[in-house]
Amino acid sequence: MAGWVYIMASRMHGTLYIGVTSDLPRRAWEHREGIIPGFTSKYGCKRLVWSEEFSEISDAIQREKSLKRWPRAWKIALIEKTNPRWVDLYDTLNM
């Protein structure tokens, strides 16, 4: 099963959330709509700013764990490498 690692943000350089899922469009929608109570709804992390796809969910889980240990500056650099303006990528997902 394929998997995704993704980063949601409250705003540019705001609060960050790193997650993993097998269905990125559905999961990003859940964050945007605040469907599931928790960290992202509490801190307003509704903007999908970065994602990476893996052919195996186990690889995605490992990458998520690795990214969560990174310093914040590295996470910001990762986002800005492909999304310097922190544009919400939700609308670019192939639904």
C-alpha cells in the first residue's frame, strides 16, 4: 500500500504538523474542515504546504518519524525548497 508524508501549517512560518496517510486528499480535507479534534484543529493547521509520496506505507511512516526529529529550521527549509510562498497545495491534489 502506498503512503504519503505531509506537512500542514497554520500560516507561513506558523505552527507545523507532520502526518502520514494512505489517502492524502481525504486526510488534508479532514484537517481543513476540522473534522477530527486534535492538534491541527486546536492550532489551525489547515494549509497543506508539503508532501512526499512513497510506494510503501512503512517507508512513509519511517520518513514521518525522521522528520519529526528534525529541527524546526530544517522543516521550514524543506517546505521552502519546493513551496517558498507556503501556498496551500490542497487544490493541486488529484481528487
